Amino acid sequence: MTTPKRMDSQVTGIGLLGLGVVGSAVANTITDRHRLEDPSVPLEVVAAVVRDPSRKREVSLDQSAISTDIETVIANPEVGIVVELMGGVDPAFDYITSALKAGQHVVTANKEVMAKRGIDLLATAAENSVQLLYEASVAGGIPIIGPLMNDLAANKIRSLRGIINGTTNFILTKMAHEGADFNDVLTEAQSLGYAESDPTADVDGFDAQYKIAVLARLAYHTEVPVDEIHREGIQEVHAKDFRYAKELGYTIKLLAVAQADSESGLLARVHPALIPFEVPMATVNGVLNAVEVEGDLVGPLWFQGPGAGPNPTASAVMGDVIRVTKSGSGEETTPDVPDPFLIASMDDHVCQYYLRLTASDRPGVLASVAKVLGDADISINSVLQKDTDTENGRADLVIMTHPAREANMQSAVSSIKELDTVLQLDSLLRVETYSDRS
């Protein structure tokens, strides 16, 4: 076992892996700490590893401390804490592993590596008596990892729900409030810097999938393989859906959810969902994030704030750095060892559904759809017929079901698409169920 590096009584050496927007904000935060009247923790960035040392950066850091060589951090006796801000799994996983084995504490904002290899990294940290902290990996500046690990430890977590991707929340908010189409809002989000030039990770739900994997592991002490988390993006949500959802008393958000009980097991899912207007999460707009945690003792708690951006993320990173410097060792960190918890199938998920069809405007259409649903053991709660186009003989048919099983609904959808009276099945969205809507 490697002995952890001793924290210098005057200065704690920080090694940065990545010096992009967030990395620069972290470096500047550390540099500016000397301006405080009574800095509680003396810190200094002594080395930084980047892909391109010649790139101009808005950071107060000596150029001699910046290089492409990982050994300037891992083998540096002055570095006690490594802050990893590179993202992705390769080479971040290897770099974090090397730092932990070298007796260096690690703070990371990397949700993907924690989702896919977090259990391995936590075990390595424990084996080497060092800390691996990752508050910034989920929901930016919102403190959620710490509360799950510490403040809520006495609770059995009933559910986790989150709006944990700011890009998709910005897009859906604009669509809801302005009636804009997805592609137009995506272009605006890219121009404002809220969405990447390749927005796949956000709009297809991968980012939220990684984050809910991290939260589910903490809440339920169970490893949740990323590929077993149901994932849908927002590209099939249309402006019409917001208009019709509003008439029914809902808005639409991209939700990441984890729920578990002893009978059905643990189900984690990411998908657009209709949310009742009276639920607080319905009012989380723009690039803000929110996480709802429901514990058996405390009930529902809401955490809301900026989920991304350099300063909020730097806030979470620095909180972890300061925690390491105050504790000094890894004795307080226990790895999340997975319990043999059943991972439930999305096929068994039960909820209400919203369907929007483009149908022929003639008698018998609803009856034929209702028969398909009935044969699949799905009953109809309400129906709206909207935007009737008499000239072309078509109309929008919006159906809200009673709670039904996912597998039954998917089977019914396949059959509905085959009906000659249904020209197109435009949308299928789940309705999120809240036990307490007060």
C-alpha cells in the first residue's frame, strides 16, 4: 500500500489535468485565494497537463508549469492533490488510477469515467488510502454527491429525479415558451455556447445517462451499468407537444430518474417526460439543473442551481479540494461496493402515456386505436382532437392513457402504426408520476 503524500504545512501542491474553460477557472480560483483576508487553506498549482501548451489561456499560471507530460504531475513530489478535468474515459481513467496508486488524492468533474469505471477507481482509492471526490461530476455547482454520501445516509432513498443537462433544458424551455422547433432552438443554443457543435452527448441523453448512473450508485449502493439505463433524447419532441401538454396541465422536460424497491428492483431511465405544472421541477427553466431526492425519513428534497459553466463547476471542484486538505487522508472514504440489487427492466415500468397521432379525419379512427390499446390492456384516460385539416382530411389525435406497462405500450404502438386510418404516430411520451403533488 502506498503512503499518502503529506500535505505541506504551508502550501498544498495541486496538479491539474486539463486547463480548458473549467480548468482555467479552477487555476484562477486557487491563484486568487491569496487575496482573501484569512485564506483557510494555502494552495498552489505546481503543474498542469494539457494537449496544446502553446494555446492562449486566460489563466494566471507560469508557462513553465504547463506541459503535455503526465509524469510532471504523477511523479511530482510537490503534488498532493490531482484535479482531473479532461473528460471522457481514455486517458482519464489511466491517469486517475496512476495518481491514486502514487498516493495522490484526486478530485474529478468527469461524469463519464465515474459512470463507467467509478467502482474500480473508488476501490483503487481505498486500497491506497487516498480520497477520490467527484462532486462536480453531476449538476455542476449544485451540492448533491455530498448530501447523498453524508447528510442523507440514514435514509432509504425512494427515488431520484433530475433535470441534469442544461443544454436540453435550455432547448425545451425555449420550445415551451416560444413555440419554436427543435432545430431552430438547437442552432441558437450552439450560437450562445450552450450546445457543442456536435450536440449528440446532450440531446441524445448520454450526458444525463452518465450522471444518473453516478447518482444511482450512491443512492442505492449498487453498480448500475450504463448500458442498462434506458435512454431517449429530445429530438422527437415537437412544438405541438408543448401546446397540447399545456392544455392537459403539463410541461415537458428531459428527466433522469432512478427508483428502487425490494420487489421490483432498481430502474434507471433517461427520457423526455410530461411533468405536472404544480411540481417544482416544472418551473426549472433555461440552463438550470435540479435534483429531487426522496428519502423515507426526510421526504422530498429539492436541489436547484447552475448545473454547468466554469465558475459553478469550479465551486464544486474547490469544495472537494478543500475537503481533502482538511481531512488529509482517505480514511473517511469507503468505496461503494455494489450490493446484489436486481436491475429492473424498462419493459416493466408502469406510467401514463401521451400519444399524438396524425389520423384520417373520418369516423371509426378512435375506435380502431382504442381497440388496439384495449387488446394490450391499456385504457384511455382522455382524448383531444386538434388541428383538424378538413381540406386534406386529417387531424391530430392526442390520447392520454391510464397507467400501463411499458412492454404493452410498445407492442400497441407497433400495431397502431399499421392501422390504415393512422397516417403517422408523431409522439409517444411518458407522464412522470408523483406520489405527492402538493
